[in-house]
Amino acid sequence: MQTTKHKIPMAIVGICIIGLIGFKDTGVFVKDYLSIKDDETEILFNKEEQVKVIKETDRSFIIEKDGSRYEIPLDVMIRKDRITQKYKVLEGTSILDKPLGNPIRFLNRDEIVQALEFSGDYGYFTTEEGTKGYILLSHLEAIVEDNISYGISKVDKILVENNTYYTLVKGEVVAIKDFKEDTFIVVDENNNEFGVNKDYIELKRIRDTVNRSNVSRRASNITKVIEAAYNALGKPYVYGGTGAKGYDCSGLTYSIYLNTLNIKLNRSSRAQASNGVAVNRQDLIPGDLVFFRTSGKNIGHVGIYIGDGKMIHASSGRKKVIISSLDESYYRTRYVTARRIIND
């Protein structure tokens, strides 16, 4: 078992955050982590152990366990459940110096405030400009926040769960919902869940620069292309075909990009080699087009790369749409170039 030691300053351990009981979020460790308090006492946090998250900073989580608080690096745990502390003003009301007290200032409808503690029918809040005081809870509505963390994919990988596809693209942002059994649970824009090996994801501090509406638009578009390619498997090879009765190689790529993303490629494989931008073979990602010569030096065949050194293509020899390896001797010796159609 590998563990990491991290010495915690007494100032962190001794933090007293008043009024956050009931607002604490839940975090889960994605690896074993050994922490050392200022008094040299060691405490081991086990992988998949759940803890209360008090605060998140630019470089760490502040968590609570058995009455003590610890500073935990961002790359060893994720926030699993997020309890909102933000509220929206439902109607014009005032922030008061105490419950049933004097107004400090008037609050406008839809103004956002953040909870610090509760006191009966009132809560103690801070406004966006820093004014603190009490607000009647019946005049507020809790803002629901996603319990989502974010990471970076370290691999190109096609995932399939319940006939739904998801594409991991190396270097792209992924939304993480949970961690269990050595597996990250990632979600797409439709909240479909996919299990991802823990070694495929790197945790990073990127929550402030992304949200659920813009998590890897490129990966989402690639997934649409890949799903369409898989759905075409087994369809007959038809020279000149674009889908009605079957496909030829460039008819397959042409139809998939047009029907999924409304991108109109050139019609022939040779002409499609001028679409998009050139990509080195070692930099291929799913969705890229790969081209081959069939006679002489001219390009005569094209397929859609799907990761793991494989492509989906309409094979004239096999008379249908199939999966082939780029390392098969026929394709390895005839490989010419690749083009990336989806760039953002």
C-alpha cells in the first residue's frame, strides 16, 4: 500500500468554523493518504473513505474527522456531495442586525446570499459585497449545485454503458460524480454514468474555469461520431453508397459527419484528405479520419479512428462495415495520413 505523508500546521488543525454544521459537504478519498498532525500523530485516510469537507481552496480541501481538521491535497480526494450554502432572495426583504432586529440594507429579488449559520426561522448570511446579517428563511430559496468534481483524461478511450457511448479524449476535461471500487464515475451532458479506471483520470483544480454546460464540447461531438460509426457496423458495402442501401468507405465518413454534426466533407476519400487539419499517427484521437493508398501512391481508402489502434470502415474486401486494426499488415504498409475534423 502506498501512502503519502503530509504534515499539517497547527493553524489548520485548530480552525474553528462556526455555524457550518449542517452545511458540510462529503468527500471521498481516491487513494490511501497518511497525514501527520503537528503533535506527530499519524492518521491514515483509506481509499474510498468518506469525510466531511469544510472548505475547498486553490490547492487543498479542509476536512473534518473526529473533531480535528486536516488539509488534504486536491489530487487524493474528490467532493462527492455538495450541500448548497447559496440562496436566492424570493422577494424584497431586508438583512437584519439580529433576528427581528433592525434592517442593515434592503435585498432585491433574485439577489444571491451565502449562508453561514441558522438560528430558528432565520439564517445568518453574507451578501456578495460582504454585508453580514440575518434573513428570514421563508424569503429565500436554496440554490441547487451539482455534486461534480473535474479531472483530466489521461487516455483516449471509448466507453459503453447500456448501449450509450462516451469518449475519453486525452487532455480533455471530464465531469466526475463519484469514486468507488477503484473506479471513477463520470457523467456526460445528459447525466449518463460511465465507470472509468482510476488510472485513466488525473484530478486537477479546474472547477472555477469549467461547468457542466461546457465540459469538453469536443469530446461530446466526438462521441456522436463514434456512436454513429458503431451503429453502422455490419451494414453492407455498396460502391457509391451513403447509407440508404449501404456505404462505400468515403460514403460512410461523409454521411456520419453530415448527419451527426452537420459537417459536410468532400465526397471521395482522396478529396477528404484535404478536409480538417493534418495529424501525426502517434497523435490520433477517436473521430480522426485515417487514409490509405490502395494502388500506387494515391489515396483510395478512409476509415474513422476509434482508439486503441483501431478504425471503423466500409471494407470492399469484407463487403460490410467492420472494425480493423491499423497494425494489420495491409493497413500498416498502406497508411498515408490522418486528418482531424473536430478541433473544438
